Amino acid sequence: MNLNSKAVHTGDRKRVPGQATPVATPIYASASFFYDSMESIDKVFAHEMHGYAYSRYDNPTNAALEELVTALEGAHGTLATASGMSALQIALTAALVDRKKHVLAANAIYGATVKLLQQVFEPFGTTNTLVDICDLDAVAAAIAAEKPGVILMESISNPLLRIGQIDKIAEMARAVGACLIVDNTFASPALLRPLELGAHISVHSATKYLSGHGDVVGGFVCSDAAHHEAVRGLSRIYGPILGPFECFLSMRGIKTYPLRIERQNQNAIGVAQHLSRHPKVAKVYFPGLPDHPDRATTARLFPAGKFGAMLSFEIAGAEKQDIFQFFDRLKMVVPATSLGDVHTMALYPDIASHRDIPPKQRARLGIHPNLVRVSVGIEDLADILADFDQALA
Ligand SMILES: *Cc1c(COP(=O)(O)O)cnc(C)c1O
């Protein structure tokens, strides 16, 4: 099956002979499960027989969703977690268990991920270095100098939408025994499947494109065969699992994910082209525009004609109060934190996603105070353009 068919079928409708099969996987709101003999539960606890015993370990609703995401990502196995951040924490922990406690991370990485490295992992003895992941020479030099146990990057960076060469970085990681973890939240599996490009673990904020309706906070850890058991083993101990209700919502959302991503990608091209011709717009950052620095990488790694549905733009000469005015004028576009939803959303990195980065460092990263980030939704393109035009006027 291809992605469109997997999205609606995988994980659902396990037939049991002689019994009615529900067309949608039910919400198993049960903490534990029992059997008609103690021998059976003994075998389940011993992993000699597949079955459910306790929902911190495993739950049928979670299992259905995890099977679905495993298929979409081309992974060996998936763990559904309580948030994208808990997915990153468990992926990093599993990868570092038997490796040198040094993380080489992309410098343009989600703010909370930087905090996770600096405020959670560092106090336990893990060190880290930040590098420009799009500069392969710099990555090679950092690998040689630091001998990292883990390399951590995002498939599309936030908010300037840079795209690193995952396949080449995977080769470099494998040559030194490092684990490559890719946060694939921004690209999502219709555009890119990191494990097929050589990464060991792919992580998602399920909150974003996959669930897609702004009603779930969740995460996924999609691992290769070498790491999946470590991830699940850790989860059995400290339990950052997604609840069965959120698993149900997420699975319901994923059924239309391929349709949504198709429309969002198409709309994003229209929005990027329109804004790049707009007299009030100084610059548009979008991998589909001819001036994007990673256009060649995008063409190599993404399906033809797809560039993702995230873009950023600078409003010419705008200062903070002008940016606030632009946001306050938006009528349809939602000025809320998050991305990947059915509705178009706009965010001001300076006060939201990149608030904790000192202004000088933001400037060094090329994130200027007149930058606006947009997650393009599935509305009619003309309505999105009209809303931006009236807010920019
Ligand atoms: C949102 C996001 C996260 C964190 O996910 P939560 O579900 O909010 O915990 C991690 N990485 C990226 C790239 C994100 O956009």
C-alpha cells in the first residue's frame, strides 16, 4: 500500500473469526487487562505471548496508532508519547544509554529542545555542541573533534526553513557509531522519512501535522530495530505514554493526513509566491523559492513539487509594534502557537518560539525582529491571501 492507503487502513480492523469487527479502533479506557488463566498472564508478562497486561506497557488503542505511524515512517516500531518533548527525551535517553554522552545538535533547533539538552541532560553529565547542520564541513569537523554519541537535527529548521542533508549526515554518523535522531515534525512522512535516509530514530510532535486539528498534544518515537526495544523498555519504566483517548484522536486525524498535506503544500506555494511579490514584504523564506539556499537538497530529498507548508517572511521596515498590529488585524488566520493544523496559523518567533534566545544570538541565527512564521492550512488560497493583504495594508 502507498501512504494514502496506509493512512486509512493500517492498524485498524483486526478481524477475529466469528466476531463483529469495529471499523474504527475503539478507545480502550482500561488501566489493566486480565485473562482466564494465570498461565496466560504469566506468559504475557514474560513476553512469551502477545497480549496486554497494563496500559503503561501497552494498550490496544496505542498499539493500533503505533502500527499506523510505524508504517507511515518506514520504521521498525513506534512509541506514542505524551508530547513531542517527551518523545525527544526518551529518544535521546535510549540513544545515549550505551554511547558517549555527547550530543552534536543543529544550532537552529526548537527552543525547548535546546533547553532539554542544557537543563535536563547537562546536569546528568551529558555535554553538547551546536553546529550549522547545513554546513557539511562544519559537521564533519565537529564529529572529528567531539566524537558525539548522538547527532540531533530537524528535517526542516524553524523558523528559517533550512534543510540539512540527512542521508549524508547519516553516513557520517554511522561511520563513527553515533546515533542520528531527526525531529521530522516540520516535514512529516509524506515529504521525508528519515529512517529510509539512514537515520536511526525519527521523532514527531504528533500535535502538529500528523494529528493536524489542534486538539491533541502528543509525540512519536519511530525507531529502527536496534533502538526500538530500548525506547519501549525505558517507556515501561518511566511511562511518558499517550493516553488512549489522545491516541484515538490522533489516529482519526491521520486518516486525512495525506490529503491535508497535499493541500497545505499546494497552498504554501501560492502564499510564498504572493508574499514574495508583495511591496510590504522584504523577504520570504520558503524552500520552493528560487533564492532558497537548500533548493538542491530539497529537490533531492523531497517529492517533486513539494516544499512543505511552513514559510516565514519579513515585513519591510517593521518594528515590534508594526508586527503586533499585523497580527491584531488578522481576521481568519489564527495568531496562535503551534503549526500543521487545518487552519492557517501565524506566529511571531521573537515573542513565542524564540523568546528565550537572547536578541544578539537571534540576530546571529538570522532571525530578525520583523520576521513572521506561517503554517499554511487547507482553506481556500484566495481567502488566505486576502487576509494577509488586508493585515499588511
Ligand atoms: C512543537 C515541536 C516540538 C515539541 O512538541 P510538543 O508536542 O509541543 O511537545 C518539538 N519539535 C518541533 C520541531 C516542534 O515543532
